[in-house]
Amino acid sequence: MSNVTSLLSHHPLVGRWRSEEDDGRSEYIVSAAPSGLSVKGCDFIDGEEFLISDVKWTESSVEFKTHMPSTGRKGHIVLTYVQSLQTVTMTYTFTDTCVAYKADER
């Protein structure tokens, strides 16, 4: 029996990624899986893992949703390989839920 290699194992986004501009704590690991690309994420300072969902990918990007259980913070992350620059960009949107009050009633 020969070894089977996933067709996505050479995808440019397979690897470990951190943003230089993010809060400095998030790390994402993209790997090839039998069903496509798989994503794991964590706060690499304290080790808490993100809940990852809705993973989608193209030849040059992977996008996914995150949820941090301890804070309730949700995110939408897009990693894009820019071939002409030989670099990867990370676009992220985070949503924090908090209690609001009407400022003139305090």
C-alpha cells in the first residue's frame, strides 16, 4: 500500500499563523484534512482554545469564524495568500458583547 497525500497538503496557507497587528495573542493552525482544510486556534499566552466553525477555502484563502468561550468574543478571520507579494494577509473582525446604557441617564 502506498502513502496517500492530501491534495491540499501543499496549500499555501497550511501552517501556523499569527497577526502582527492583532491583540498579539491569537494563533491559528491550518492543516490539510481528508475533508479539506482544518483550522484550530488558541490564545497562545494562556492556551485557551477558540471554537472554530464555518471553515471555507479557495486556492489562495481560508476563512472561518471563531468564538472564545471565556470572553464570548466572536470573530471572522480571512487568511489570504498574495502570490505577487509572496506574503499572507489576515483580515479580521471581532465582535464583543457588553451591556450598554444610555449615557444621559447616568
